[in-house]
Amino acid sequence: LAARLAELGEEKGDAGQAQDLEVLGENRGEAGEAANAALAGELPPERLGQVEELLTICERVLRRRRVLRG
């Protein structure tokens, strides 16, 4: 997540892209906590759900970026 946000920088695209990037930025700490928890063992179901949601948003950001760039 940190690498994705750094790569995208200030690039915002359309309103949906800007909103998704904002959500990712706001959840950066949670993603780090989930990574540390995963290294210590299995993730609890609620944490796993958060990670899946963030990954879905990351994928959407990448798809939208390709479309917006043509």
C-alpha cells in the first residue's frame, strides 16, 4: 500500500480515483498493523476483511489509472 501511494504521488484523476486514494491513505496505518499481525500468525477474520477491502480498492485504482491514461 505504501509503495502504491508513493508511486501515484499527487495523481488524482477523476473524483472516484481521488476518493479511493484518500481511503487508502487514511488506512495506511491499518495496513501496516495487518502486515505485522500476519507476520506473527494468522489474521483474525475482521482484519482479513479489512485487508481484502484495501486490496480491492488498490486494484480499482490501478484499473482506473490505466483507463484514464488511455
